[in-house]
Amino acid sequence: MWTFFCLFTVLAWALTELFGKIGSKEKEDKLSHFKITATVGMAMGLLALVYIVFLKTDVSLKNILSYAPISLCYITSMIFGYVGLRYIMLSISSPVSNASCGVTSILCVIFLNQVLSPLQVLAVVAIVLGIIFLGYTFVDKESQKSSDKKYTKSLIALSFPLLYCVLDGLGSFLDAMYLNSSIMSENEVTVCYFLTFFVVGLLAWIYVSIKSKKVYNIFSNKWFCFQSFGEALGQITYVFALSESPAIAAPIIATYSVVSVILSRIFLKEKLSKIQYGIIGIVMIAMFILSFE
């Protein structure tokens, strides 16, 4: 059954990125990232309710506040990712964003004195160099199209998935430290994250309503609704997959960016150079190795 959960999570999260990209338009909606946050936050709130009511998960304000710094790392990284959807191709942003496992590994080596195998070291180096070269090819390609303004804009666009990568990697690192020393169960930690996301989503909804001078209807953008639905369902199957077979599930789920690249090529008609596809392939293989190891 864990195989089904893995495959469902991969497809759900890949579609989530696709839906978010389709629904986000740079010039048409400057508040799109806040609207996505509000919609996903509501979905996470409903998901927390499921855990509390049906799975009988205990939750307290003390635990929520205790886990809040880690939750905010994840949530902030996702908001940066939502902003980036307006400015950069999904084929570039997805692999860069989800290379956060490399950041986590580096932090674990530096601060937790963990030792990596030669294969893991090679994978981390491949991820870091891959991101650097992928970013360089993207910025160089964009800068050739027009003036320095285009060059600057492409650098800013690339910064959003990079910020996602760093913050998500930091969140995973702090998560590892927290779970190793905490008396909270995994379900309790999950509910704390969902409820924190709900609060952030509620604040985003209030902000959008104030800026637009009318109450924002979270169902007004169908693509954001699809995105939040996929985000929530993917999170559920993700937990089940890891609980049954973490050693195999983790590397499989980590490759959902491959599906995102394929979907962006099919539905968004995004085209990359052969060099860019090659770099993405190397990064994906390195991510798989690092997760599996």
C-alpha cells in the first residue's frame, strides 16, 4: 500500500506546482502568492481538524508555539515559492527549490557532526554545482534577450526558488533536531504545522481582503483551489508512505520534481536547452541518491 501512497504523493505535489503556475500571472495579479497562501491555509486548517477529530491527535498552544519556528521556516519557504511561480519557469524553479535536501545534509554535517559517505558527499557536491550552473544558464539566457533590466529581473526571479531551497532545508534540519529531542508524536507535530499554516493563511486572507477593498473569496481562483486540494491530499499520503517504509518512500517522493518538469513541458510548453535538461537530470539523480542513502 505504501507504493500507492508514494506515487499519489508524487503526482499530487507535481500537479500542485503545475496548478499554482497556471493560476499565477505576473502582471495580472500582484497578490497571487498571498491568495495561494490563504487558500492552502484553509485546506491545512481542515486537515488539522481531521487529525484532531478522527485520529484523536492531542494539540496544545504550548506545542504549537514550541514548533512555530520550524513551521514558519517551511511556510515562509513555500510563500517564496509561490512568488517565484509568477517570474520563473516551473522547469527551473521546481528542481532548484526541491534541492533543499542538500542544504539539510550540509547543516547536519556542520552542526550535528554527522558523517556522510563518499557517495553522499558526491551527491551534495552535484546538487550545489548543479544549482549554480542551472541558475547561470537561466540568467544568461534571459539576459541575452534584452537589456540589463532583463538581467536584473532574472536574478530576482531565481532568488525565490533559492530562498525556498535554503529555508526548506533549514526547516528539515531543525525538524530533525526537534523530533530527536521532543516528546511530541509525529502526528502532534503535523497538526502543529497545519494549524500554524492555517493562522498564516488567515492573515494572508485578511491582507488580501484589505488590499483589494473587498472580502476575498478563496474559491474565486479554481487553480489555487486545485493546488490547495493537492497540497493537502499529498501531505496525508506523504505521512502514510513514510510511516510504512521511510527508507524507500523518501527517495521516490523526492523525485516529484521530475514529474513537474515533464508536466511543465507538456502543459505549459516550457522549453529548456539540452544543457539545462542534463543539469536537471544530474541534480535529480543526486537528490535520489542523497535521500536513499
